[in-house]
Amino acid sequence: MKVSEILKVKGNILFTVTPDTPIQEAVAAMAEKDIGSLVVMEYGDLVGMLTFREVLLTLHKNGGELGGSTVRKHMNDAPITVTPDTDLNEVRRIMLEKHARYVPVMEARTVLGVMSFYDVAKAVLDAQGFENKMLKAYIRDWPAEEEEREGNA
């Protein structure tokens, strides 16, 4: 399964901020939209990601306060990205090795969406459920075919 297949099901809604967005405003948007990440865009280009990890680090460093700075100070300015053609197993490996819960999906310089760890887990679970269903159907039908052949012999 490819990333592009998951994006088709998930959709490509993209929540963005600029690096100059106040951190308070970005966190409020994350809370209101119930999302764990924001894509940071500047002049049409991906320049970073702000996830709940960066927000928690900020809170920890500031004694529980977000402060009055901008997203630029707190964002991950070198996010790991994948392409629409990246295989799901490769995405899982990357996310686990790099401890990344959110990865932007890029085609050239265009951000197509964001894959979350949840999206990957759901896709794997759905694929396994489909395989399980097909195997059960195959096993359930198998003896009936054998009985038919034996009855015709």
C-alpha cells in the first residue's frame, strides 16, 4: 500500500501556520481543531512542523507557560517527509526509527497532506482486517469444494 492510497481515503485537509504566528495562537488552533500538528509554511514552502511534542517541550522549558514568542522559535525546522509513492511499510519504519508521529507528504515542493502515526496504524489494521476476512472466506469455502469433488467421483 502506498501513501497516496491512504491520502485518498483520509483526504488532504492541511492545517497550516506561518513561522511568525504567535505560539499561543498556534496552540489554540491545535486545541480547537483537535489536531496534533501544524504544517509551517512560508512563501508557499514547507519550513517546519509544530507538533504537540514541540509544544510540550516549550511548556517544560518555560515552567508551564507558552510565552509570547512565535512558532519559528519552537517548530521542528527539518521535518522528515515522505512522497505519495512511499510504501506504507517504509513509512512505518521511518516513523519508528525517527520517533516521528507526523510526516508531511511532499510531491516536489508541494505539501499534499500529513501522515500521522494514527493514519498508518489505521491503514495497517484495515489491511489486516481485509486479509483476515478473505482468508476466513477461503477457508470456509474450501471444504465445500472438496466435498463436491468427492461426491462427483
